[in-house]
Amino acid sequence: MPNTREIILSILMEYDKSDTRKKSLLKDTLTKYDYLETRDKAFIKRVTDGCLERNIQIDYVLDSFSKTPVKKMQPLIRSLMRMSVYQIMFMDQVPDSAACNEAVKLAAKHKFSGLKGFVNGVLRNISRNKDKIEYPKIEQNGGVDYLSVLYSTPEWLCRKWTGEFGFDKTKQMLEFFLTARPTTIRLTENLPQSTDADTLAKELSAAGALVKKNPLLPYALELEKTDNIMFLPGFAEGKFAVQDVSSMLVTEIADPQPGQTVVDVCAAPGGKSMHAAERVGVEGKVVSRDVSERKCDLIRENAERLGITNIVTQVHDAKIHDKSLEGTADILYLDVPCSGLGILGRKSDIKLSVKPAGLTELTHLQWDIVKASWDYVKVGGYLIYSTCTVNKEENEEMVKRICEELPFERVDITDKLPKALRECRGIIHEAESCNCQDAVKDNDSIGQIQLIPGEYGTDGFFIAKLRRTN
């Protein structure tokens, strides 16, 4: 039987040695060891994800106790120390002694017997003093150092967000990223197997899942206490799809009608395409594209499971103009590649890899896709521009450029937003209640909305609706 900590060690070493990180590394590893007990797989996932999302704080702690800086440690020892510190600092159910002892054993097993004393001494010192660690003060450097270390977020990003949103709002966002979140599912609509939320909730509850209705959309449910969602009742039958509410809002705002044609040029894994296909019905069509056969296979798999037949899946690079699509789309989905700053809580490795220069490169890629795709929209049709980031250059500034350089105008989306969100943002006067984070933009009601991470429990997400003019 493989050692779970050794599996974690191999994953972390792979992440550590390459700036080009394989996004599916953890998922692929869990698939490889799918025969392990549920608790063992959960342990592997928890520690791996934890080390990635708490990387900066863990390194700060290690540098506070170790005479050898983290950056100068042997690669295996560095990853071994990180995973052990995470267990000591953040996993009460793991005895500190177990974390220390297992680390020493692994060091010896991998021929680092000479460093057993170092590993043992540093870890036990951290264990004894973990409640006395001195972190940066809030008053220092505008709170940037404090936020960076306590929430393991790069300094430049903390500085950027505190400048745009202020300290308190940034702190709320970063806290949300480190909070355990439920899995959100979307009930399928207008399909033979579709069912109502109450019926599906009962079936899922009977299978052991903790189910809650989402406050924004009636067809969205939030699930906790689930192991492998593929084994839940209704998954194989296509009664639901896994999708965040922020992503569901794309189709709510787009509002595709029966018989219309929707073109989705950056579609994988296909959540928005499936949602649109259900809305346009069998008399309508969705052209769902992505850059590789592997990504398109994901779209096909989802469509097959849901029993959706009105999707045409094609491999195509969105940066390359396709003359055959000119003027064919009632609605064009441009969910462009982005920095992912709105989903740091779901993809912890983004925090380790995103760089300021990369944001600029992404805006060039996004504009290339816009230029290649905009004329797929019929005159009078709609372009839905969306990202899962919180970055003005990729969002508001990009929409501004589209409207200035291309024949598009913003469309009022007020009536397409869920009532609870309109109330919260003051679009409905005299709202009786509000539990969002008050991330209002003055022009939300005239074509675009920026969801702040944590607002109604959603990812950070940007959506704009533009109409093509003559």
C-alpha cells in the first residue's frame, strides 16, 4: 500500500520544480490512486491543496525557525518541510508528533539521513511555538505584508487590490479564498430527465449529501459532504451539471431564446454551452469550440451525459477568424482565457504562478480573440464577454475598448439579474435585506457586472452584455 505522505511529497516536488505547472496534476494523481480509501484520498487532497494555498505563510514560518532559508533547502527537503508544517499548523486531527516522525522517516528513506536532525529539530520547534509566531503588523506597509503572509497572496496582488478596493474589502476577499466551499450544481432544464429542485434535493440528501438551495438561482443547489460527485444519484442520468453560480449568470444575462444560434469560442469544459443549449432547445443550435481535441472531448462527454444533441463541437483556435461563422450568431460567448484572480480559492496554484507581466500578456490574447470573433454576431445580436477574474484591465477596460473600436454598445442587464442580487446592489429601491459585500459599480445596470469573490458565495466573475449595431 503506497504511503500517502510520499504521494503528497511527489506532487509538491513536481509543482516546486517547474514554473509551468500541470493544472491537472493533483486530479491525475487521485485518479491513479483511486483504489485508496476515501479518507486517504481526502488526506492527499487536503494537504496538497493546503500547501499550495498557504505556501507563502508556510515559507514565512519555516524561515522564522530555520537557519537554512527555504529557497536554499534541497528540493525534496523543502517540499517535505512544507507539507509537515501545513499539518502542524492547520490540521488539528493530525498529531504534531506524527507529522514530525513521518517527515524524519521520509527524509531517511530518500537518502537524506544526514538531515534527520535538522528536519526533526525545526519541525518540533515550530510545533512548540506555533501559537507564538510573530507575523507582520497590519500597520506596516499599508497592511500589504500582513495580508500577503496571513493569506498567502503575492505582495503585488495585495497592493493592487488594496489600492482598488481598500484594506477591509481585500481582506474579505482573501478570507473567502481560504474558506471551505460547497460544490454548486445546476439542475438541467428542458430535457427529458430534468427534475425539480425539491425532488433532486431529497435524492441527494438520501445519499448522504448536505443540500442547500442557492439564494440567487432556483435551479442551483449547494452540496457538502460529498466524496465523488459522479456517484451521486442523478449525475449519470444527466439531472445536473457542476457549475458555479457566477458562471450560470452568463446564460441568465445572455437570455438565449428557443431556436437561436449561440457560438461559444472558448467553451471547455462546456458548462455555459450546455446551459445555452438547454435554453435554445432542439430547434436551436450551439457551436461549441476550443483549441484542442482534449478540451473538445470534455465538451462532448458533458453533452453526452446530459443527453444534449443540439451542440456542434469543433476544434478551433479562437484567435483565428472563421469566415464561415460571420453573421451567424444570435449570441456570441467570449469567455476568454484570463488570469483567474476570481477563483484563487478553487485553483490555489494560480497564486504561485500569476505574475504582473502575465496580466498584460493576457489582455493582448483577449483582444486577439475579440478581433477574430466579433463579426460572428449578427447585427442586433449580442456579445457576452466574461472572465473569472477581478482585474480592470481584463474586464472594464476591455469592454470599453470593444465599444470604442468595434460596432457594439452596452445593453441594460438590470432585468436579467436575479432579484436578490438586484436588491443587494440597490437596483431595487428600499431593499429589505442585503448579505453581499457591497461591491457596486456605477454602471452595473448598463451592461456589465463585476462579482467580487465571496459575493453571495460566488467566484469573482465579470460579465458584460453588448449589442452589435449597424
